Amino acid sequence: MEALLRAFWGMIPISAIALPYALLGWPLLAARRRRRLPARFATATAGVDCAATLLAFLVFCLVIMPVSGSSESTLDLVPGSDITAAFADDGSLWQVIGNVLLLCPLGALLPLRVHRLRTLLRVALAALLASVLVEGTQYLIHCGRVTSADDVLLNTAGATLGAALSRRGWRALDPPPPPVAIPAQRRRICESPTLRMRVPRSVWDQRYAAIAHPERR
């Protein structure tokens, strides 16, 4: 626990400073979106966007933050070595839990807004790429952290777990479809030409003349 606080102590003041900005940006962004979206969808989408931006900023700060007492980064590309050491008697499970939770919130929030990430496989691939970039950046800037293959696997597993937990609500923030415009129906009256039917004189004499004048039978 002491090593964990020593490695992440700087995130406490950064989080305290960044959180009010995210809370202030939420209603402002929601008010802007209410011009074209219903109030409920505007508020919810603005909250998700602000939360995802805040989490991404904190992850970035965590990556570039140097560790006190160490000047160079170390590289460990053997899968499973850090996890095995964490479960040993003198190991620390906090490192494993922290790597799992690092990208878990982003994995839960991003599919709500990005339609192309609405499969667990795509979330896992995106998290794998992001974790590789994070670990590579840590190694290149020499901030004193350990660049490990296990960190990449744990980050990917955490993002996939977050996406699986929020899978049922991925479509909850989709805006309602626009109403279909139905063209106004006009009633058309077809005027048929009136045909003047003329009965031949011979037919009239044979059929109708006898009825009209019975004495002519």
C-alpha cells in the first residue's frame, strides 16, 4: 500500500483540480446540445463525454508522471511474470488491480458514444492498442515506471470487462430517430366526361313505346 501511494500520490491533487472543470463543462455542453436534442439525451450524452474526457486526461497524467526514487524505466516482456510476482508472499495485488481498473471506465463509457466499438472484440483491440501506446510512452520518457507485457494484458482485460458490464445500455443514449415527414395528401376528384346515350328510335318503338302507351300494343 505504501508503494502504491508513493507511485500515485500526485494523482490526488490533479484529480481535485480537473474534477471541477468537468463538472462545470457538463451543464454547458448539455445546454448547447439541447438546441437539437431532447433535454434528457442532451444531459446524458454531455455527462458521458465529460466523464470520458476526464478519465482520459487522468490516464495521460498518470502515464507521464515520474516515480520518485527512480530515473529510468525498465522493460519486462515476459508474459505472466508480474502477475506471478504479485500473487507471491512479498508481492502486491494492488498493482494488478490498478492495471485492471486503469481502462475499465473508458471501456464502459466509450461504446455508449462510439458506435464502431459496440462489440467486445473491437473494445479489446482498441484497449490493446491504447495500452501498447501507454506502455511505450512510459518507456520512452523514462519516468521510472515498469513497462510490462502483463500491464498490457491486464489493461485490455479491464477495458473488456467494463464494456461487458455496460453492454446492455449501449443503445440507451442513442438519439431518437427523426420523425418521418408524411406528405400532405390531396384529394383528387376525377371528372369523367358525361356521355349522352341515345337510344335508337327502333329500339324505343319496340320496347318502351308499348310501356308508355299501352294502347299501341
